[in-house]
Amino acid sequence: MNQDKLKGHAAMIAANIAWGLMAPLSKLAMGNPAINPWMLVSFRVIGAAVAFWIASLFVKRERVPLADLKLLAIAALLGIILNQGVFIFGVSLTSPINASIVTTTLPIVTMIIAAIYLKEPITWTKFTGIVVGASGALLLILSSTAAGGAVNATQSLMGIGLCLFSQVSYASYFVLFKNSVSKYHPITQMKWMFLFAAMIYLPFNFNQLTATDFSAVPTSILGDIAFVVFGATFFSYLMIPIGQKFLRPTVATMYNNVQPVVASFAAVFWQLDTFGWRKGLAIVLVFVGVYIVTQSKARDNSAETEDNSELKPELSPVRNRKA
């Protein structure tokens, strides 16, 4: 395995470890009456936007023409706004277990979109790996001792549909913008994407955010929010373009199944859950599934190094021009 692929795998593992830790920490944060799901997602988007713009001061300044800004706005719509916002709203209508089960569909959805758009073949090896990995994630989720709250059946079905829509949105972003990631520095891309997302979210929660007395929020809860913003958002979204650049979309999104593994270990560590043989088997299945998918050959056996000019949507050719 070459160095570029190792970077891609390491980036996706790191991002999904952070996302896995985010699950129990978000639950703890939203346990405080002052913090609701919409406020938390607003913290993520606005906080990450500020962080990326500050970070951009320490990298080479790149001029982004209007045509590219429009595409980055579409990327923000798919990868941030519809992904995060719709998923949080979906979780509010269904149980956490149902929502977690839906997230295991991401590699399958990505495989289908990549087959249509990138003409990647759906091989038996790839399909088997996805099934094995999803089986492990499902076993881990279903063996959890945490039970979802009772919800209305119609609302639950709507929530599941919204969670599925968020996976389709994220998979679309991952596939459609795979090769545009090499055009600009990851921080340049993300500062604009999160700025566009913050412009959408801020009006909905501005009054509530300014009216909240954060001095009354316990320090531990503020710490949880800080990790969600800087660890599970700023850091993870900084890793995503690296995974997009060096890995095929189906391989990169297979690491999504690492999230319930990390969340399970975190729950056991914080004594919110117990560890048994089912969880051990589930973890093995997840990583075996990831390994099988990585063995699947790309369309031309070099998908990770395809010429960026072959795939669309592309960003316009202006690059690395100082403002």
C-alpha cells in the first residue's frame, strides 16, 4: 500500500473515531435543558466556520473565483446543511437505534451513486465487504443495552426517511466532489463550505443562541460541546478531503461503520454500557468488511490516482492565485 493510500485510510479512521466519540458526548450535552439538537448543530457549523477561517490565516492564501464558490455552495448544501441538519431533525422523530441503523446504509448508497456517476463496477468482492461490515455494525447496534424512547409510528417512519435522505446527501457530496478536492487546500475548501452553511443555520437559531445564559451551563457540558465543534467537526471535516483524494468513495465511506464501534467502547468506558461477545464479534465483522472492500479493484485498477480532469463536477481552472 502506497503512502497516499495510507494517508487516506488514516484520515478516514481519524474522522470516524471523532464522529464515534461525538455520539455519546452529544447525548450528554443535549441532556442539559439549555442545549437542544438545533442549537448543537448550529454550534458545530458556526464554530467550525470560525475555526476554519482562523486556520486559513496560517496557510497559503488562494483566490477562489465565483464559479468555484457556487460549486462549493452546492458542496456545503450536500455535505453539511442537508447532511447534518436533516439527520438531527430525523433523530428527533425516531429512536437513536433506528437512526444508527440507517447510517450503516452509507457505503451501500455510495456504491450505487459511484456506479452511476463514476462508472465504478459493483463487484462481488465490494458487495460482500459492505454486507459483512454492515452486519457487524447492525449487530453492534442491536446488541446495545440503550433503548430508544417510544415514538409515534408515523413520526418514526418519517424520521427514518429523513436520516436516510441525509445519508444520500452525504454520499452524493462524497462522490460528486471527489476530484475537486485536489484543486484547493482542504482548509480553503472548508472555510467557504462552512461559511455558506453558517449563513443558512444562523438565522434559525440566532435569537435562542443570544438569549441562552451559557454561564449557567456546567463546564463539563461546555467541554462536550467544544469537542463536538473542534474534534468531531473541524478536525473530521479537515480529514474528509484527504480521504476523498486518495481513496475510492466506497472504500472511504466504509469507515462509517467504525463509528458505532468507537461509540460502543466509549459507552463501556463511561459505564453507560457493557462489553460482551456480541460486541467483540461485531467489531471483527466491521473491520473484516472494510478489509474486503479495500481488496476490490477499481475500474482501471488505479481509481485513486485518476486524472482530476476526467470527472465532474470540476472546479474552474484558477488555482493558487493570491488574492
